[in-house]
Amino acid sequence: MKRFTIGQIELESPTIMAPLAGVTNLPFRLMVKEMGAGLVVSEMVSANGMIYESDKTYRLMESRPEEKPLSVQLFGSDPANMAEAARRVEATGAEMIDINCGCSVKKVLKTGSGSALMDKPALAEEIFKAVRKAISIPLTVKMRSGWDASGDGAMLLARIAQDAGVDAVAVHPRTATQAFRGHADWSIIKRVKSALTIPVIGNGDILTPEDALRMLDTTGCDAVMIGRAAIGDPALFKRINALLSGDIVKPRLVDHFAMMERYFTDSLDYFTDEFIACKTMRSRLGWFVKGLPGCSAFRKEAITLSTRVEGLALIHAYKEKLCEGEMNEKVMASGRFADF
């Protein structure tokens, strides 16, 4: 399996966990890193939050050596603030900074950040240059295809980024108005890759190891970035890495549940407030059981979780149900797991 380099940092795998607001916190990043992700990225960090030294903002960047290298994603629309925020991020020990030019959530767009910068290439260029000048660690930019489906927005912004000294770009080829609807147009990734000399990371619609291999082969991109598919299936990184090395690996269901339990307990320890942690984990546990027999009943119970004891009991009970005759036969017949 080929290694992948961004700036001066060599990654052990050409697989990257996409930044996801409310998801890619420390417990989740540690889990996917253990599963083979070559690089993990923080949740979106507000440049203004860094400037005003918000405890909540700094909490998003809490890290441990096991997850290194860590990339911190910044969003903002003021070049001077972004540069100062980047300096402060570097001072925390992060190995890389990513500039968000892809988020299309209204509260981000109204600040002129995220995908709004794809409609203001001159401002985006100012930001890229200011941040590049402010830091010595690698700098990347994550973008969408633009505000229309042509992909011209991504082509323009990617060239601007390269000329400004950005070390790599990640392209999610959906429009800003699509959000996560429809299909990602991988041909735009191929166009961007053909136009640049810096590494290009492909993102969008990677649900299986085969999808990752197909994106690499058809677009020529240097690495793949996995988002929503990894929320309930962190071992996807392990399977992608195996396929890139010519092997096929299927997880055991017992290992999947062990990971689910660990993620739950680590998250409770991380949040410290048991009720808030359980409330956050209700949907996350639902992602882990997606497609399994009886998952709807599990989700129905999970939406009322409020304590550690309740959560562990629910996970254990569901695991035991899947051990039983007909349930177990359905799980094994799906071909998703090697064995229990």
C-alpha cells in the first residue's frame, strides 16, 4: 500500500477521516485512527472562537499522541483573523491546518465562511495567502464543486489554492446547494487532479472499500476522504487499507460491538456530563446498528438513553439477541461479517 505525503508529513495510509461537525471529536478520532485512518481532522473550529479564546473552541482541538498527525479545520471569512487563529492552532501542537470552503450550513454561510468563499475567490485567495504566511505546518483546503454543477468553481479555487502555497486540496464534488443529496460527480475530482501538481484528495459517496479503490482508479486522486459512512463503521478504514494491499478483510460482529461499547464509554468519559453524553450518543449508536436485524427496535430504545448503565445494558442485550438462531442466521447471511 502506497504512503501519502502532505507537505512534509508522510501518512501511513492514503485514507482520511473527513471533518464532521458533532462527530469527529477526540473519542471518535482515536477510534478511526486505531482502525487505520492515515489522517484525522477535527470538527470545524471557528477562527473567531480562537481569537476570543473560547473554552468550547479549544476543547474541539483536545488531542492525544495516539491520533497524530492531527489536522484542525478552521472556518472564517476575515484573512487577518484566520491567520492569527492558524498561528494559535499551530501553537497547540496540531500538525496540519485545513481551511473549510465546503460547509453549506446556513449559520456558516451567513458569516461569509464555508462554501460562501467559493463565490468569493478573491477573498478566498487573501485568506489562503494570509494563513500560509502565518504558519509553517502543512495547509490544506476542503471544497465542494461550487455553486453549480459545472465544477468550474472547484477548478478555479483549486488553482488559487495551489498558487497561494496550499499543500493539498480535498474535493467533495457536490454543489453547495446539494448538501448530501444526490450523487457526487467524481469526474470533477479527476478534472481538478489533472490541473494541479499538489495532491488532490477525493471525497464523496465512499461507502465500501471497493468504492475507495474505484475512486482512486477512476479519478487519479492521491487519497480518499471518508465521511458519513465511517460514523457507524470505523473499521471501514481497516478494510480499505487491506484492499489497497490486495487483501479482503471482513470484521467479526463481536469486534464491531466491542468498538461500539468502547466508543460509548469513551464518549461518556470525554463529555463528563453523563446525560449530555448519552443524548449525543443516541444517534451515534443507531448508526452502528444500521442494517442489522431488529435495528429499528434498538433505535427506538436508544432515543431515551440517559445513563451509562442503560446504554451498556442496551448494547449487551442487542448483541445477545443477534447471537440467537434466526437472528444470527440473518446476520451471517448478509455477508457483512466474517462470523460472530
